[in-house]
Amino acid sequence: MLRIYCRDHHGSAGRNASRLCAECADRFEYARKRLAGCPYGPDKPTCANCQIHCYGPSQREATRVMMRYAGPRMIGRHPLLAIAHVLDGRRPAPPKPRAVPHGPQAADDSPVAL
Ligand SMILES: [Zn+2]
């Protein structure tokens, strides 16, 4: 989606359509890192539906604008992906996963071993 946005707003498609401009490449890298640290893992809800707002306010706004622009254009390029994403957005977000315990400590609710 960033690629669609970048192509139309920053004119990066010309010589090499697969390249993002520096600004969008930064944004992509930021998103990738956030995603890698997402505690939901593969169960991640769509970002609009997520209870954890892991983006900073400026990144969040920029991403929202980018998605609003590229979203409808996804239908033409990746129809199945776009539809799957819309359906995904209707799924309620799962509850926040519990914090991962630090270090090798026993779970509180485990029966006491004798
Ligand atoms: Zn760009």
C-alpha cells in the first residue's frame, strides 16, 4: 500500500517501480519494527481495530492518511487481499495478550508441586 501511495504522491514509480522514496522507506521500516514487536503475533487484528496503539501519533496519522488513500486502490491491484482485510476489520479485536513473564518463574495459578 505504501508503494501505491508513494508512487502517486512522491512520483517514485518512474525508473524503478519497486523502490520507495526515502521518506516512505523510513515509514516502512518503522512499521516493520512495530509489527515485529506486536504482542498479538499472527493473530494481530487490523491496526484500525487494535487495542494497542503501538504507533506514535505522527506515524499513526501518516499511516491512516496513506491507508485511506491506498485502500480503495487495493481493490484493483490485490482484490482478494483487500477483501480479506475488510473482513478482517470486522472481526473484533481479541483481548490484549497477558504480559509475558520475565525470566523462568512459575505461573501463579499452577498447582504446587510436592
Ligand atoms: Zn514516498
